[in-house]
Amino acid sequence: MKVNLIELESLLRSRKLDGTLVSKRPLPVERLAPTGLTRLDDELGGGLTRGHLSEIVGPSSSGRASVLCAVLAAATRRGEVVALIDTFDSFDPVSGHAAGVDLSRLLWIRGRQSSARTTPPGARGVQAIDDAIKASGLVCQAGQFGIVAIDLAEAPVMAIRRLPFTTFRRLALAIEGSETVGVVVGPTTMGRSALGRSVVLRASEHSARWSGAGPRSRVFRGLEIDARVESTRVPGQRFRLHAVQ
Amino acid sequence: MQHGALMALAHDHSPRVEMHGTGLVLLDVDGLGQLWGSPRQIGERLRHAAAERQLGVRVAIAGTKMAALLATQGRCGLTVINPGDEAERVSTFPLSVLKQLSHAQSSGTTTLVRTRRQTRSVKTVHAAEPASLAVSVLMLLPVVQRWGIKTLGALAELPTDELFTRLGQGGVELQRIARGQDSRPLVPEAEEERFEQTIALEWPVEGLEPLAFVLGRVLDPLCQHLDARGVAVGMLHVRLALVTRETHERSLRFPAAVNDPKVLRALVLLDLESHPPSAGIDAVTVMADPVPARTLQFSLLERAVPSAERVSTLLARLTVLMGEQRCGSPDLVDTHEPGVFEMRPFVPRSQGVRSVGTAADTEVLVPVLRRFRTPVSARVTVEHGQPLRVSTGRGYLGLQGHVVTCAGPWRTSGQWWGVSQSSSSAASWDRDEWDVALSDGGLYRIFRDQYSKRWFMEGMVD
């Protein structure tokens, strides 16, 4: 029975029909995109899976942008070109550069200067999210990007839940079989493909690291990120990442 | 004779053409023998082509430019001078031929001249000398005529050193002309070629979908023309003649040379989608600014990147969706002003240098600021000089919370030397920055603007 299962998996892989095939077998190195963070890569089994949609989720100040920039930086170090669909135009190029992102290899698609911070929460960002989803579809169709990241971190959870369930499925299909890693950043889990991973981050009052005793001598030193990797079959366990300024 | 027609005739038969006045043209027909046969056959072909265009011409083919030029002035019809016979064939021409030639070069006569290079060494001397006969040389003609010299042959036979003693360098130059020798090689003129296609429509076109077919009809031949010349489109100008007799013009600049009609059509349509014409279209004209075509050598060792054509199309589509200046690569600016950057066109490179970020090289995670592009106005309660409570309006998540930990203030200012300190300016800044951890778990950067005495939230560490 086990032999038959292996043969069946091999047959599906040979015909490139393994897009939804879930297996505990480690993926070949060329199908993985390391994040550049040893601890995270260990939990991911080597890196994010190429041709699949993964996600980085967590609340505010949980380290989502830091992990995303690490992923982008690792990709640009490998010589790949990357795309960031910045739904609410919140990417800081100075921080990105400090995190190691080669900005000349980054296609930065800035959302319209939305009124997200001045309009009532109900109407906030719906149009911006729609535009970002469309833009990510165009980038995925263009191909040859190492990472295509969609930053929905500031989007209200209600607005994300209103999206049709096929939205992220379409994105996953657009990159299926390609060398592209799709990454969605958001406040809550949205959708990933079969071999995609969810990097779930958690924030707490004590995640920030400071040095110095008094407020005038105190300096912000970094974040201690509480993370967990979720995938279809592999149970995730919590681990810590240290973001140091 | 029409100068343009003469030039067109010349360019149709040789890529190396040199103009002498408005009615005298030199062509380099060297190497055309395999195509059109003997020199005489080439000459006959040229005369036939000129007759078809209703041009009355004299044709001379010689091993040197000067012999060919003199032959057109001294003889009618077709003259073919074999290499080495130049001096002998022009020796019978009277000295007045030189004046005729000078007149033809300065004004214009009905003359067409061909030259055939005798040997490659002929064209290596005196390249800087003027193309036409020098006035100083022509001024020596009356002197020579007073000596009893009447033909070019008699002038050519005079002893050169004696001629130099009496007339100087001009005399030697005059004798070289009389022998039919060249003082400089043929310098072909670069043809200014226009890459333009126009189509006039029988019925006005309204809407982009029918316009796509029309664009295909003008862009296909345009790209073929460009391809034949080994160039591509660097900038494309589209001119639409509208039924209202107005003209709708758009210019598209591409980050890389493009020569694919389908890509060009898509880019033009996407641009017109953003900037549609105000009325129906009567005529479509496309003009291309040519740039050298791209030659790519792909490598198995380098990672593939999107092609320039694909990136151009993608950026055009994204621009339609997100707006102008919303897509590209960010570039840092050499300033301490917070949040300043530049947007540059996204041009992927196949292989680049490693990133200079030190943190990424050591695989250390760096906290990143999520910046509010327009700082959010905040209300901050301050006690003993420290922020105690932060809240914003209902816009940004209705954020409010007690400050758990804070660090600051970090004072930063700049460009204050350009304005008076009493008034705020977009170019100058003066602020006290704080890093604050709020009770909701968020970590923010807030600042107090010293000009307006107001608090703002700049971003969130995430």
C-alpha cells in the first residue's frame, strides 16, 4: 500500500499535477525560497515553497513587516526581482534598506493615497484592497518574480472577510507551477495553497526590547517576535525570533 | 531637378552617398558588381532608374571621385573610366571644366556622379580637406592659362617641383585635380530617416477596441521598418486627428528598447485608456524615436528576470490601475528628513551586486517601521515632559492607549536655514520624536512638531 502511494505521488509529480499534493516528504531545495532567518527556515523545512501562496499573519507590532522584509532581502540577495503590493502605502524604504532589501530589485506598487486613516472603519480600504488584489494578479501573470508580496496588514479584518473565498485561490493558481513565492501579509489568516505555510506571529506588551533605565536614556533596541509556522500536516510549535535594531 | 528625388535615387542604389551642392551626388558603387554586373551595366541601370523618375542625368563611373566629377562636367551621357586610366581620360578636358565643376558644387546642376574605388589606399589621404574645389586653387587658373596651358593633360604633365616653386601648395593641388586624383576619401552622409506611419480612416473610430485594429495596421509596418534598420523604439509618439479637427497627442517613453508591435499596441491602448481622446478619430499617426536595439545574451548561471517588454506592459497596466508615479523602485535620498525617497522606473537587472544592507548579510532580523505616509494627528497627554496617553481620531482605528514604555525625545530638524522659524514649511522640519509602547501592545513612533506645536503619529514598528 505504501509503495503504491509513493508511486502515485511520483506519477503526479512527473506530470506536474502535485499542486495540491500534501506529503511529509521534504521538497527539493530548488522548490524552496529560504527566508534568510535560520530559525524560521528550520521551522519552514528550508523556506517558503515556490509556486505556492504563503501568509504572514499577526496583529499590529507583531513583526509582520520585519519578517516580510527579511524574506524580500533574502530573495534580492539571491539575485531575484521581487514585487511588493503595498495596499495602504506604508512601506518605508529606509527601513527596507536597513533590513537588507536591494531596492533596485524591488517593484513597489503603492496603493492609492487612500483615505484609510480618515474615513470611518466600515468603508476603509475596500477599494484599496480590491486594487491590490487586481495588481497582484497582474504581477503574478507577468511571471519571473521571485517573491510577490501583498501587504494587507492594515486592512480591517471585516474587509478581508468580505472578500470572496476564491480571491486567494485565484492568486494561488496564478503562481502555481512557477518559481514565484506568493506571500500575503495580514491581520488574520486568509488563505494559502496546499504547500504554502502560515507564519503566525503574536504580539504582547513585553515584545519590545529597550535599553537604559530612565526615559531620557532609554533606547528602543528591537522586537522579540513570538512565531509559529502552520502547514497542512506539520503541526507547528512556537519559537522566538529576535529583531534587533 | 529635384534635390530630394536625386537623393532618393542615390540612396536606393548605395548606402554611401556624398552630396556636392544640390545637383551633384557621389555614390560609392564599390561591391555592387556582384549584384548588378559590370560598371557599365551599373551605369545603365542608374540612368534607367533616373529616367523612370524623369530625371535627366549624366553618369560617370571612375576609380577616383575627382575623375568621376570631372567626367560629368566634360562629357554627356554615361562615362566609364577604368581604374588607372583616370589621368589619361580627363587629360583632354579643357581647364574650363574646373570652373564648371566649382559652379556645380556651389549651386546646382543636373548632374549625377558615381565613383568606384580603385584601391583602398586611394581614400586614405587628406580626409580633413573640403569636399569642393578650394577657391584658392581656382584663383590659380588664370595664371596657368597665361602660361599657355589649355587642357588638364597639359597641366598634369608640368614638373611638380617647378609648379610648387612658382605656385606653392595650391599649384600642386591643382595638378592633382588635373590628374584626376583624390585628396580625401568619400565621406558618406548619414541619412536622416523618419520612422513614421499614418493611416487615414474612412469612418471615424470611437472607442479603444476598434482602435486596436487600426494601431496594429500602423505599428506592424513601423516595427518592420525599425527591425530592418536594426533599431527599436525608445519613445513612441501617437497623434490622433479627431473629428473636431483637434489633435490628441501622447508620447510614451519606454525604459528599454521595444520592437514588438503587440507590446507597443498594448502600451498605447493602456495609455489611451488613461488619457482617452475627446472625440472620434479620423487619422492615426505613430512616430518612433529610434534607439539601438537590445541584444541579450542569456546565461544559464543567472536567474531569469522579466523581460523589458513584459515589464513595460506590466507597469503600464499597473499605472492604469494605481495611478501615475505609484509603481517603480524606491531610491533613498541623501538627507536626514524623515520619510523622503524617490521613485525610479523599475528596470530589472539579470545579475546584480549583493545588497549593501549589513543586517541582512548577517541574517539578523531588523525591526521595520510601517510608515504613515501622511502623519496621523494625535492627542498626547504629557506629564513631567513624557507622553502618558496617546489617542487618535476615529480615522486610524480609533487608536488610544496608555504609554507603557517610552524613549525620547530625539530632536531632529533640518532645512531651517531656508525659512524663518516662526512659520512652518514643507521643506523644513523641527520635531521631537518618541518611541512609545502602548497598552494595546502596539509600538509606535510619535513626534511633536515644533512649528505647529502639535503631536503626530509617524508610524508603527512592525
